[in-house]
Amino acid sequence: MNGLSLVNLSFLKNGPYSLTIEAGECIGLIGRSGVGKTQLLRAVADVIAHDGDCVLNGTSYLSVSPPEWRSMVAMVPAESFWWYDTVGSHFDSEMERYDSMELLETLGFSSDVMNWQISRLSTGERQRLALVRTLITGPKVLLLDEPTASLDKKMVDVVEQLLADICFLRRTMCIWVSHDIEQLSRVAARVFRVEKGGFTEETC
């Protein structure tokens, strides 16, 4: 079976959540602050303890190692993490894949960005670079936590179009968390409101 299925997923007294996403589809999640949207993404990525199952193209997360699962189901957090002093130190041979320089240019960077100090990056620059860092690994599923929250309108439009193209061309699946229902109506095929006890489908 192709696609991503969440099967009675529950965590931290939230759930159960069940949902099936088809190849190339983007699903939007909305909900009040603190309801557990980010933790839901973390559960799908197998970063926090949870019950239930996540199945990708017929493969349960239980049948592969956590690092292997996270290489296929990758989360882009609202606030990215950086461990080294320079941008380039966070990129390796993966830069040779998936037209990484084209991605950087699309998101407003030149190749010089690899020499930049992390300390000089704005919040928006970190957010865009974190997206590139994830995309070049070629995940089958993107878990996006407010991926445009720190971007101006022009760059929001660029990121929305870029992710739409990636979903279409690579058949990548997305779960996109946002507080902006208008944005989700643009980017997502279906939108669900996250409640403590499950999902409610929204009409956009």
C-alpha cells in the first residue's frame, strides 16, 4: 500500500489520530496553541513515545531503525537546530543531490552562504536553510511545523510554490502545520483541525 497511514496514533493523552495521505499529497493541520500539533509531528517522526502505528508505503516504523525512519519521514521544526559555527559544516555530500544549489538560489541564497557564520543568520534565514538541509536528503514525507512563520510575504510565496513543486515532481507527502487557514487552503488538499481526541476535517 502506497502512502502514509497514521493508525490510532496517540501520545501524551492525545488521540487517537488516524489518517491516510497519498503520494504527492499535502495535508494541512490547524488547531489552537498548545493542543499538540507539534507533538503530533514529533510522534509521526518517532521522536517522542507514542502508541499506535505509522506506516509508509507498507512499512511500519516498528520494522526499521529510528534513524532510517527519520531519513524517510523528516521533520522541519519551527525553530531549527545548528551545531557548528558555519553553515557549510551542516551540509555534506548530500549537497551533490537534488540540485542543492538551485534550491539555495530559489530561496534567496548564493553559494557564499556556505561560508556564513551561524551567528549572523536571521531567524528567517535559518528557517530557509533548515528547509534546504532537509530537502536535499530526499525524504518521502515532510513534516512541516510553521515553515514560513518568520518569512516575508514574497518569500512565503516562494516557499509555498517550491514545496508544491516538490510534492508534484517527487511525489513527496507533506503534513503542514500552520495557524493560517488561508495559507493551508492554498497549499493543502485537505485540512484537519487537531483536537485532543482526534481530527476534524475543515471545509476551506
